[in-house]
Amino acid sequence: MKQGLSLRVSQHLALTPQLQQSIRLLQLSTLEMAQEVEQMLDENPFLDREEERAEREEFGLDQGDAQVSASEQIAEVASVAETDVDLTPQEGLQPSLTSSASNDSGSAETLESRIDGEAKLEESWDGDGSVEMAPDDGEWGGDAPARNNNSTGGDDDTATAAELAQCPVSLQDHLHEQARCLRLSETDQAALYFLIESLNDDGYLVDDWTELALAFWRLLHGRDALSPGIEAIEQAEEQLRTAIGWLHNMEPTGVGARDLGECLRLQIEELRNSPEARAALVICGQPLELIAKRDVKRLCAQCGLDDQTVRAALGLIAGLEPKPGRQFVDVERNVVVPDVIVTHAGRGFKVHLNAEVMPRLRVHDVYANAMRQNRGGKDGGGAAGHAAMQQRLQEARWFIKNIQQRFDTILRVSTAIVERQRNFFTHGELAMRPLVLREIADELGLHESTISRVTTAKYMATPFGTFELKYFFGSSLGTEAGGNASSTAVRALLKQLIAAEEPKKPLSDNQLSDLLKEQGIECARRTVAKYREALRIAPANLRKTL
């Protein structure tokens, strides 16, 4: 085999750490970006948060160190002396009458003595240790009223009650409060407590009954106990069945049910006296698919009821609560903070970044200057330690630069979107035009993947609400005039058509397709069904009112 040398020219893309960080920061959401900033602040000592300083006030700060004249001091002390006069009679003190001249001379001497005393105290406040002052606990909180725990009707009690009212009460806490009012044995109380803690967020017992009995037995006898026998499991199941009877009688009604049918039956049993309730109780014994589809004919045939009674019973069932624990769920509402804000500016629109989501970072000057002065490593760090610190300083600068580039790219893409979708910001979503990522990429000279990263998990506040940037991109549908209509506009039009339909005669997908064709939009029935499902709108048979 003969060996030789050859030259070959090729191109490849090498992603530097700075470029990798820039791409990663670009695709992060606002919350993820905030977490990334906090992590970098903890890890990199050269990175610091830039705090905004208030402007210096014209009065107060500039004149805080100004000298006060003697006449002003005398006037101030005189005003304080007038306000500090105690008009309450005290024991052992008799009122006396003196002439005005003696009062004036006495007050003048008092003022001079107080001014001299304040001047001496001011001279001794240089911290030289010549004056020793004992701490006086009476200076702290002298004007604060004493706290009375038994007081009623005070402001503190009102604030405490308001704070307690704002605290959400969980389903378990609500049920435990009712369980405390029951006089149960220790075993029954433990079984009821176990069932309450086994409920899910909707108020159902979804675990297997045998597994619940085994877990309850281990709760009573300890986890280290031997495996129970069949008799022990049956005894635990019997105790749980007794406890579940107590649980079914608690509020909210339907809690502790095993499935939806049992939950509905528990709620209907409270209204058993009415004919509709008795019919609804019979209907709940049928497959729930018939109730969901509102198949009145099959329900009449299987339950032996007339059409009017079945419709009244279905109306009663529709008013029940399928998830009893839903009202106690503390749902964490994620407030969407927009990255970009669009406002009216004359005849056009102004696009600007949201200052609340933009982190203000800077390089720590003290640490950076200290590292420059210690380049030789005289403090024992050596050349290796100085190189490592130099690398951390460079990472801090890269991070600040990449964050600025991230927001600049978001602003550029958002401005281009507003220019392309100007009709939307003027007339609403019905005026949305078709738009793809390639159009924005070609306009800004960026790659299509970059536009995709920018528009993911980034939000824009508009006069019509807050939308994700991807919302403004949509495919096109052909029209009879030869133009194109945005899929977003078609979905908005479908929503309007369905909202204006008659409740007793809802529009089918074929009818909706025909209505769109009448307006010049070519949209097949399957496309209408896909858009309707994306809008979470039920089909015509489920939208029909009884």
C-alpha cells in the first residue's frame, strides 16, 4: 500500500460557545430567561444587576447639609416648646400666676439653655468616645399602641380576617372540618381521614379498592409489619366502606365517588322527590355515551320513559357538577407577560419592548478592576487562576451581549410582523392575511429556523389582546377571486357563524362549508371539522339544545 499526501478543501460550520449561548437564549421563554439570568448571577461573580437610581430631588438632598442660622433654631425650638406644653393637671402641682415679664425672661433662658445643650451634643457626636450614651428602650415604638389579642372590631382584626379570606381552602381541609363535627371512634375516624387524603383534585376515589384497603391496614399497623392475610384485608375493606358512607354525606355532594355515574347519582338522590330526579336516576344507570350524545330515542326505549320526561331529566343532569372538587382546586393562573407591546401612534403603530422583562445587567466594576490590578498573580492565584477568572469575565460580557442581541432580534421580527399584519391591528382577526416564516426571514436576512425560535413562547400585547408571535403566521386558503385567505381569519369567521346559529338548529360542517363558499372561501368539510376541533367547539348534535 503506497502512502501519499493530498489536499482537500471543505466547508463546515463550527459553533463557538458564544454562538451556542446566543441560540439557546433566543429560544427561551420569558420565565426561562429570568431563571437563566438568576442562575448566571449566582455562578458568575463578575455579573451584577444594574440598579436604577432615582434622580436627585431639587429640595431636600441638596439642602440637607445646609447650615441653620441661630434665629431659625430659636424659632424652631419655640414652636416645639409650644406644642410640648402638658395641659393635664398632675398631682402635687398647684397652678400659679406670674407676670408676663417673668414668663418672657424664663422662656428666653430656657431657649438659650436648650440651644446650648443641643450644640454641646452636636459637638460630641463625632464618635470620639468621649460621650457615653446608655441605650433607652423607650425610644423604640413609643407611639405604637399596645397589642390586644382580645380586641374586637379593630383594624388589625379586619386585616387578619381579610388575609384569611384570601387564603384558598383545599378540598381536604374542607372535608376535615366537617369530619371534626362527627363523633366517630378512632378506627372510623382514621378510615375517614385516609379516604379524604386519597381523593384526587376532582373529588374522586380513583385507586383500586383492594389497594386502598392494603394501604389503610399498613397505616394502622405500620409499614414494617408483615403482609396481612385475607381476613385482615376484608376487615380493612369493611372499615373503609363504613367510612365512605360518611364521606358521601358530606359537602360538596358527590365527593368520594368512584366514577362519573356514581357522582351524578349521589347528587340526584338529594332531589329524588321530583319526577325529573327519579327519571334522571334511571337514566344515569344507562351508558354515559347515550347521555353525552343526548340520544333521546334510545334512552326512551331503554328506560321506558316518554320523550318529554327524558328531555327534562337530561336538562337536570346537565346542571349537575361532574367534578365536585373543582371549586376547591387552587389553580395557579399563569399571567402571560408580553415581550413586545404594540400601541397606536398617530395613523400607524409603535412597537417597543416590554421593559419589565428586560434584565438590566452589567459587569461588576470592583471585581473587574481588582483582576486587572492582579494580573501577575501576586496573591497566590498564579497564571492559571488569573486565566480562569479572565474566562469568567469574558463569559459575563458574552452573556450581556447575547441578551441584548436576543431582544434586538425579537424587536426586529415583531416590527416586521406588525408591518405585514397591519390590517389585523386595525380591523381584528378577520383581516388577518396569510404569512409564513420565510417571508419574515427573507425580509430581515435571517434563517427560517431563527424566526421559528424567536416566535416560540414570545408574546405580543396588541389592542385586541395578547397573542403569541406564532399566532400571526397562518396558511392560506384559495378564494374565488384568485386571492388567498388566512386560516386564522377563516377560523375567526367559523367562530362567528357558530355563535350566530340557532341553538335548536345548529349548523353542520357541510352547512358551514357552504356558507364559507358563499363568501368566496374554498374550504372543504374536513377542513371545517379540523378548524372547529382546534377551536374546541362541539359538533352540531352536541350543540343542539333540548
